[in-house]
Amino acid sequence: MNLPWILVEDFQKDAGWVNPQQKQARSRSCCEALESGQILLFRELPFALPAADQQFLLAQEWTELRLHKNVSYRPTEDVLKGVSGSSATINRLHSIFRNYSVAVIDFVGKLLEPYAGKCIIDFSSFRPFAEERRGLPLHKRNDLLHVDAFPSRPTHGGRILRVFTNLNPNQARVWHTTESFETLARQYAEAAGLGRFAEESWVSRTVQDLGAKLGFRGMGRTPYDMFMLGFHDYLKENTDFQKGCRKIRLEFPPLATWLVLTDGVAHAVMSGQYALEQTLLVAPEALVWPEEAPYRILERIAGQPLIS
């Protein structure tokens, strides 16, 4: 079986691209691969994450909070959430997450040069709990195939780039993926309400833009953003899809890192524990293959613009 990932072996943690003369071409090819629905895989850490910091994260007695799926860090605010303990422990964790986020953002800027300076820095997270049988509410479950959309952070057509690292030294992190975004959209988008959002696109854009100017929380979403939120839920709610779709099993080895545009790659986390993740939002103007963006695919299906 051809796995939907590309193994990157010519990029080094400290030196960047092995052949500097090819870095622009290699960076662009990596962006093209991501935008076409591929996953970039590094079998070893491609950025600095000291072994002492890894061990500290693994050694904590994490207590799962009812209101949080994961530990989260907000780089632009320098705020850490979802942790408890002594001030010394919290300070150390805060420092680890701050340094981790800086290192990943620097790594992405070097690996994916067309995106450098054109990304919004989003949240980091740490998933310390075993994914099996977590008992989360339906729409928060990780083990159901879905595409990503954030209720409070609309992308306006930008792409959701996520960098994952499996910190588990002994156990692979297992994902399922399935058909391409375009295949899923052509099969399920109308049932998920695309036609309604397309018909109301002008009114929706006008109302949402006005709400954003007035400062209302949650406003400023385009019809595309609103559809994607619904599509995320629709896929998780669709039992026939979850049971009957073609599934591709991916096993990410211990200490591997992988990059994926999760708004366009349906994925589910089936097992694993101890994963780090950093999210960035790639602006539409930075895309090297914009015709592959989900908003363009959906606009072709709907025959209407979905973003301003």
C-alpha cells in the first residue's frame, strides 16, 4: 500500500536543507505535497527539544480535567492552560512549552519557506492521555474521522497546518485517514449543508463582517468557516461513513514528527499517548497550490464564492 506520507531525509535539525542550492525547490515541493493532502514525516526530531524536557513531560502525574482535552499553550499570549501542581512544576512546564513553540515555528519557517512570515501562530498542545477509550463527547472525540475547523478561530480560507511529535519512546501513534477532501466533499458536502451556506453567502458575509466590526464574539466567520464547522460535526455524526469508508492505517513511530494540513486531510487518532503539537494558520495568499485548498474545492462544487 502506498502510504499518504513523504519521508523527509534531507533536512537536518541544526543545518536545515542538506543541499542549500536546492532549498527553494525543496521547500516549495514540501508545500505542494502538504497542499495536495500528503503528510511529511521525519523519523527523528527536526527541531530542538532537549531530552531533559521530554523526560520531564513524560514523568508528570497528569490529571485529566473535565473541561480540557489536552494541555494547551497560547504562544502569542504566553499562557499555559490545563495544568496544575507546584509553582516550580508549572514554571518549568511553561518554559518547556514556550521553547518548544519557538523551535517549531522556526523549523516551519525554514522547511516551508513560501509560508514564512505568512502564518498566524496558533496554539500548542500536549496530549498526555492514552487515546483509547477516553470517553469524550461525540464532537470532541479524536478517534472518529474528521477534518479540522476551530469554533473560535475562523481561517477565512487559510489552511490549518499542524506539526505533531510522538514523544512516546516505546509506542507508535496510530491514525486512520481516508479518501481525499475533494472525494469526501463531492460525496457529503451537500448533505452537510453546503448549498444552504452558498445560497446565503452574500447575506452571511455581510452580517458576519458587520458583527466583527462591532466586536461580537464568534463573528467574522465566512460561509466557508461556518460550513467547515458543520462538516467537522457531520462527519463525526455520520455512523455509516465512520463504519463504511475506506480506512488507511498509519503508524507514526516513537519520537517521529509529522506535518499535515488537517483541514484537508480527514484523520482519526486510534491509539497512542504523549503527543506534542503546534498549529499554524497559513494565509491563502501564501499557498503555492491554491486550487487544492478546501475553500476552492467547495466553491467549485457550490458554484458560489464562500469567502470574502
